[in-house]
Amino acid sequence: MTALMYHDVVAAGEEDSSGFPGRDAALYKVTPELFAEHLDAIVCAQPGTLLDPRCRPDLPDLLAPPDPVFTFDDGGASAMAAADALERRGLIGHFFITTNYVGTRGFVTEGNLRELARRGHVIGSHSCSHPLRMGHCFWTQLVDEWLRSRTILGDILGSEVTVASVPGGDFAPQVAEAAATAGLTRLFTSEPSTGSRQAFGVTLIGRFAIQRWTTARTAAALAAGDWLPCTQQAVVWNAKKMTKRLGGERYLQLRKLLLGHGDEVQWGDPR
């Protein structure tokens, strides 16, 4: 399984209209035009010698490669536009929702969530408050973040929610253990890897991050699991993870100083 991690799909210059505001969050927001290019390139990619029949209707007997999993973190209002673009190509998305922000400016409403589920998309938890350092939260907060967000979404949708993604990219074993305690069975991380593994009875699935400068060619290569771009992203990710580990709170302070994230954002990290 290959999973791609998107966030918001917004017009250039309108990055703060969906999801969390600020320069940091904007790094992961793509324009509708670029998103369409990504989807078309992914659908029409050529892994080996097999062509997707959606791009070559004259060759109906060829087998299509499996579609990657398209995930969208945070729960920004642009989820509806992203869903439209996916559906035009016969695809579905996994939308992970930060439940404290449902119905607030720039985020999906309860009605949006019910509509997305009705249209066949997967709705999951992205925690309640979006801690930037989820792996450093106390056990009680971890369980509360997963359990409360899962309960809120279940009440909105009228169905059980068992899938989630880790906010902030900060994963630790206790994050998965708390997810299992809260009743989650699948957990998407930000680790750039293909396939999945098990921990505490939870299936952990890595993802490749899409940023605003990611080209359609690169997105298609990541979706296909091509060795070079996947390895490049893994190298950068591991270097960044080591910097976070060594820097601790100073890393977060420097990150805020360099990028900013909007005064109205109240991240869920312990104060």
C-alpha cells in the first residue's frame, strides 16, 4: 500500500481560507490546478508496461495498478473541493478531522462530514486539538485526544470511526498504544514508507508528504512507489526527525520564529 498525505486544496494567495493559517501550514497546501495535475498523472502513470485503462480505453484488457490511498489531514473546508476532484476520476479520499475545529472558520462542518461519508469517502480522527508533538504528550492526553475525537466523529456520522492519522508528524509507540486503547484499528503516520506494520493491534501505515512545490511527476512517482523519490523523502524525513529529537522545545520555538502559524491557532501541546 502507498499512501499520499495532502492537506488543503486552495487557490494561490488564499491559503488561510482552509485549514490552519500561517506560513507553516501553507507549505502543505496545493492549488486546485496542481491537484488536478497530480491526480491525472497518478491515474495515467505507467508502472512497468501496464497502462491504466482509464487513460487508454482502447486497451480494456490491461490490468490497472492499485490506486494509492489519498489522505487529507486537519479537516479544512477545502475537503469538499478535493472530494469533487477525486470523484471525477473515480477515486475516494481519507479525510482526517481535528474535531475541536469542526464548524469553525476554514474548517468542515458537521453537514460536510456527513455528506463526505455519504459520498463514499472515509472519515477519520486527526485528534481533538492537533498537538504538534503528539509523541511527547502524557498518556492521559493521548487517550483523551483519540477517544474524544473518535466519539465526536461517531456521533456526527452515526457510525463507528476506527481510522486516524497522527497530527504533527510526531509518532512514538505510546501514540499507537493509546490509539488501540481508544478503539482505533488503523493509524496513518507521516513516516515516508510503503506497506504497513502492526503495533499494539493497530495497523500503522506510512505516508509520503505532498507539499506545494511537489510536481505532478513526483506525485505520480511517489504513488507508484518508485525507489528514488521515496528514498529521497525518507532521508529528509529521518534527518528532520533527528533534529526534532535533539532540539526538543527549542526546535518548536525556532520553527515558530521562522515560519509562524497564525495567532489564532491553539495547538494542543501541553503548556
